[in-house]
Amino acid sequence: MTIWDTDYYSYERYERKVNRWRKCMQAHDERLAKAFDALMGSAAHGLTQDQAKAILAKMKAIQDVRVGIAEELEARN
């Protein structure tokens, strides 16, 4: 969308929505990073094999979401 496709007010509304979405996604990414760090800290303690597998699965899920967020933000820039 460019400013030439629509009136200026609609374009500014669109830009505000995109900026709100970007800030929300960045905040979500920061929360995921904190959760990832917390899992890394808990993984440093003695764990059973099952616990380690569960933590690694959660860490992979978090990493997949963070990569998706980064790709989405990059695509919108």
C-alpha cells in the first residue's frame, strides 16, 4: 500500500496499525526470549532424561516462534 493508492488519513491509520502490530510482536519476542533463558537456566541443573527432552522440545517450539516472528517483521520492512 502506498500513499498514492488511498487518501492520507487511511494511509496513516494503516501505518499506525502496522506500528502497533510490530511493537506487539517485538514485545512477544522479548517475552519468549526470557522464557527461553529461564529454560536454559533450569537445564543447567541435574535433570532426568525425560525432563531434558521436555525442556528441549519447549525450547525448540520457542525458537521456531521467534524465527517466525523475525521473518514476519523482516517481510514487513
